[in-house]
Amino acid sequence: MKSNTVGVVLVTFNRLNQLKIALRAYDSQSCKPKYIVIVNNNSTDGTLEYLNEWYSISSAYSKYIINLEINSGGSGGFYEGLKKALDLDADWIWVADDDAYPNLSAIEIADKMIKDKTIVNDQVSAICGTVINNGNIDHMHRRRIFSKGLGIHEVPVPVDEYNNKFFELDLFSYVGTIINKSFLKKVGLPKKHYFIYYDDTEHSMRLAKIGKILCFPAIKVTHDSEPTKFITWKTFYARRNQLDLYKTHFPIRYQFIILVQVLRALVHILTNNKVLKYKMKLEAIKDAYKGNLGLHEVYKPGWQPDKE
């Protein structure tokens, strides 16, 4: 069985073992995707050679490989992959990283839901499924956003709503999300200069403004990822890109938020409390304010913090 509705865009960087597991999951689907586009972010771990072999093997779906000359981060990878998908003939685009493994019936369920026009009508800009991590629902991948006073709040959808056939949300991650191509054409591609983090959140903000985003809990995706408990180079991008999102979509509240964050950071630095963390936050605030996106000259992949 093959879907004529759903194609896949998958971004990978130096996680060959996880990529192999992911591709086996797509090969084992009860309903095969129409195509798979793989964006290789200049991996150095044998991914290029493996993808050449993978491409040569006949499959039930079409295959496309985009080998980038530099590591453009997840944001740049999804930008290129979705740009390619706009020229392909599936009306819905499943997006995921190499560490996301769809359950065997995930695409079949998605295909059926998309074809059920009583639910997924022409007002639905994207659908998504349940993200499972270590056997539990990782509800941070499906959120709602609201403003109260001068603050902005991103709130995970309560776990009990996953007992419903579907629910509506505002913000998704690119783990097991399926974008309606007609709406993608309207809102445009993700912000490639984010490098990593919040490219999917910002993209979902745009999609939610012109259509509905629905989650179908029966579509399940296992996310092979451990939570980050310490300050890493990624922390900088999470903060900077979140602030850029607020500046774009909540410009008045954004001014108040950065003022509070600057004052808080200065207090911590002056009292020698978590100095490293708050110096990084100040740098993120400065770059968001000035619109300096892309790869930071200091906080690059592999950066490790010195002990405070």
C-alpha cells in the first residue's frame, strides 16, 4: 500500500545509526510514503556513502537526496527539504529529524485522516501525532500559546487531551508533523538562519494564523532523544530564536520581555550567580534585538562551557 498524499522530508547530521533506524521505520510502514527527501547536512560519519547505497536500492517510493556543502543546522536543512517538496507531487509533507521513528501504521493513519474531509477540511494547515520518548508522551512537542498582561506563555497540551480522537493546537515541533503544501506555499518556508531550535515553532505560528493545526494521537512517533540538562551551545539558539519569534509575532510584548530579561541577567552577573548562563542570555538578547541570526561566532556545534 502506498500513499498518494504524503511525502517525507528528513534532515540528518552525523547520526548515521539513528538515520538507519528511521529509514527502516519508513520502509516498514503499512502505507509507504509517496517519496522521501533526505537532506544531509554535510555529515562526516559515513552518511554520504550510506545514502548513495540507499539511493541505489529499489523502493516503493521515490527517493531524493540533497547533500549540503556546509552544516546549515536543522533550520537550514528543513528549509532546503521543504523547498524541494514544493516541487514534488504529494499534497502533504511529513517532516522529521533522523532520530524520529514513526510507528508502523503512522503514515496509514495520517493518510486516512487527511482523506476524511469531515475533519481535515480545506481549513487545516497541518496535522501531527503523538511524540513518545522513553515510553511516555513528550507533550512539549505540542503546545498552545497565549498572552496575558505583558507576558507570553507557551503551554504544553495537557496529557489527558491525548485520549481524544484529535485536538487543536498552536505550536508544533517538526517531529511527526505533516504540513499541507497549499498552506506552505502561502506562509513560506521556515527561517533557515535560526540554525537550530524554534524554526518549527515559528513556522507553526504562521500556519496557525491562516489555518487549523490538528493533532491525531493515534499517529505515533518515537523520539530517540535525551533531554539536555546542562548549558550547551544549543542553549544560545533556543533563547535567541524564541526572542526573535516574539519580536516577529508579539512586537509590543517583546519590548517588555527583553527589558525584564536584561535586568534579570545583569542582577545574576553582578551577584556572581550563574554568570556563564546569563552572559549567554545577554548575547542572545542582543542578537535577537539586532536581528543577528545564523551561526554565532562563539556558540558553534561542539562549544563547551568552562566551569564557573
